[in-house]
Amino acid sequence: MSNNEIFKKLRVALHLRNDEIIEIMKLVDFRITKSELGAFFRREDHPNFKKCGDQVLRNFLNGLVIHMRGNKADGHKADTEDSE
């Protein structure tokens, strides 16, 4: 399975829009444009298709952890754990 397929499946499973993915990437200081992001989600035979590299997927996953759990430096936990 390619990085592009993994990225697409995560986007669909988590109901993320491109602007939300861009914000998630900003959490780890990784800048990407909507057109660059859209190129990853195109079909391989499309002329504007771009292969998703390991660095892009790694930064998205790291940003996703911060987005879902909160920043470790802030000391915040996910909302579901506040009832202790």
C-alpha cells in the first residue's frame, strides 16, 4: 500500500477536509498548499498526480496525534479523559 493510499484512507476515515489537513500539518510546522495536497489525492494516471513522500505522511501523522490528543507540552489530555 502506497503512502498516497494510506493518506486517502485516513482522510476518508476521519472525515477530514483539505483545509483541516493543512491546519493539522501546521501543528508540526509543516507548510503545504491546497494544490500540493490535492495532488496526493488524485488518481495515479492523472497528469497532476504527485507521489506522497515519507516526510509528508510522517508529518501528517505527528500533527494528527497533536490534533487528537493535544500538545504534550501543554499538559492537556483528550476531552474523554477529563472525568478522572
